[in-house]
Amino acid sequence: MVIDIHVHPAFFDPINGDEKKEELRHNELNIHKNGTASLQHFFNKMNCAGIDMCVLLPEDYSTSMQGEVLVSNKEIRKLVDLAPDRFIGFASVDPHDPSALEKLEEAFAVLDLKGLKLHPARQHFHPDDKIMEPIYDLCEKYDRPIIFHCGLSFEAHATSKNCHPLDFEQLAERREKLRFSLAHFGWPWCRETAMLMLKYPNVYTDTGALYFDSAREFYEQTFTRDIPATWIDRSLRHQVMFGTDDPRFEMIRMSKAIEELGFRQSTVELIKGRNAIEFLHYDPEGGKR
Amino acid sequence: MIKVIPMDIMTDQYNQYLIITEDVRKIVAASGIRNGMVTVETRHTTTGISVNEPLECLQSDVDVFLSRIIPEDAPYSHCHMLRDYGSTGGNPTGHLKAMIVGNHCHFPLIDGKLIGGSAQDIWFCEFDGPSQRTINIIIEGE
């Protein structure tokens, strides 16, 4: 099973229709001129990329957006219900929202979302802030992993503050039962991301980065020269997950490019699906295991 | 009189060739215009419109030919972050193939019928799919 661990469904037809909301999503995510996509179109794209399932990530930045939630947990649930064989849903809460814990409990217990997405820069927190501890507690209680945005962010109002891989080392040290992913391989700090993964088996990453050149060229630079391909193929092969950050990057070309880096076939299979299954504690036959 | 009628096409392959002659004929017949000129034009820059025989072998030859002269792994300039899109542009092959194939075709319309050779069909050519596409059927006449 091939899984894309990092997809933003903000422009899927079933959760659009309100022009103002769509414009807000374009502006806040800083993704333009792409229109909205029918689910059939998205499935066609997944099929061409050889992807079986996608993890859908919402965005709750409500305390800095007058209470407006960009993509809500309920919208993610709605999309998953429309295609439970193709989608796995994650939750999002704004850590500064006084009802964040209540919303997260609902997301896990009622909406049955499989993990939590957080963006330290856009949501204005540091991974070691005290307000985060009860959120981490809840994730551990429900055995749900976290995907943290890490490295460069192209979203509006988001710098890379609090998004350096080293910002997460104490969390990795302190909570060995908490599985979390430093998204985008922490680009451009890929060596630092590799450093953390080498020491901490609860730290994962994804390949959702394509900031320069073609997918083939960027992946060659990032995964064979910035760090040697052997680092992934020999040491980090159980912690790297295939992700595309769709719609910002290119699902089809990235899926092809990851196979052309000289990794062992067994490593490619880990990256393209088996690591995500382990990260999610996901049972393809019955959902959560 | 001029009528511009949009026609939606959803492609499901990266490169794909669809014969759309019958769809165009139906739209022209419903337009009410009987004599004049019909233009079929794509609205996109990574798709093409062409006229050729609707044979699978020819579609294969066209696809192989275009892929040979415009390979996926050549070092193109149009592979970088586009700030006004907020996304990476990585479809130079689609743009180049579209330039070669062209973006429209014309047929005379006489007594309500498109006039063309027996081997001529209208091809919609997808070069950056899958995608949701729209073409214009432009009918000029009376």
C-alpha cells in the first residue's frame, strides 16, 4: 500500500462553494490559481502517482483569524466519509484556543481522526511551551501521532521560527512514547532532521519538499548530496515517509522521483507506505490497530 | 452571429489523447447555426487541439515522438517555485508539447454539418494530466 502522508485538501470541491472562504484559503495558504478539485480528479491524480491512500491535514489557526477555522476537523471527517478507502483524516487545533483540549478530544474520540497536525510558526508556539503538554498527553492517551510543520513554510504569516529541527529535540527526549514527524524533512535543515531521527526512533519525517528545480533534480540534491542516500537507505529507512504537500508540490513527479534515487527496493516500499502504517499504527484491514 | 460554448473534459492520464469529434458535432447541432465556421480551441497552455486519424497506433506514435523530442528528464528552466502561484512549476514538457501541437482547429459548417475528410477527427491532447479542462467551441455564422 502506497500512502501520501501529507496532503492539504483545502481546495477539494466537497468542502468549498463559499467564494469568500475559498479566497481566504488561497490567501492564508498562499496557494493561488489552482481553483478547486473534484474528488474524481484527485483520485485520478492519485492513481497516476500510484498512491492508494492520502492523509488529509486540516488547519486551525483560529486565535489569529478572529475565530475562523481554515479547514476544520469536521470537514476532514466529511471527506473521509466520502472516501474511507482513499483518505485518512488528521485533526488540527490551535494550541492558544482555550477549548483546544476539548476540540482535540472530540476529534479523536468522536470524529475518529488518526493524528494531529500542528504548525509551530503559524500557530505561535514553541514545542516545549507548557500549553503543549496536555495536548501531548492527549495524543499519547489516544495513541495518535503528530505531524509538525518543520523548516521553510510558504504559508502566509508563517516564518520558520520554532520550526528548526533542533526545536523538537527536547520533546523527542522527553516523550519517547510520542511519535511525531518533522514534515518536509525540515528543509533546508535536512542534516539536523537526520541527526534527530538517528538518535530518536520516535521521530519521523516526510519527503514533502520541492522548493527548487524539478522533482527529480531536487530529490537528487536533497537525498543524495545534501545527505548521502546511504544515510536513508541504511540508517533512517524506517522513519522516512512519502509525502507531497499537495497541492503545493507535484504528486506524480515526486512519486516517480523517490524511486530513482538508488535506494533498495525494500527501502522504497518502507518510504512509500510501510513507515506510514507504523507511524499511524494503522491496520489497512480494520483502520486503527 | 457568434456563439462560444464551453465544453468540460476530465482527463485521467498524464499524457492522453481523446477523440472529441462527436461531442463537438452535438454542440454545433444544438447551437442553431447552420452555415459558417467552427473553431475548437483549448483554454489551457499544457493541452493541444489537433486533427488526425483516430487510430490507436497513431496516438502511440504521436506520444512516443513527442516524448522523444521533449523528454521528461531534460534540464528545463520552467522547474522552480512560482511565487504568484505559491507552488512549484514543473510542467515544461506540457507547455512545449502544447506549443508543437497547437491550440485550435477550424472546420467549415455547411447545412448544419462539419465538413472534413473521412479520416479527420478532432483530438484533444492532454500533456499535464490528470486534470479538469475546458475547451471553447466557437461557432460563427447564420
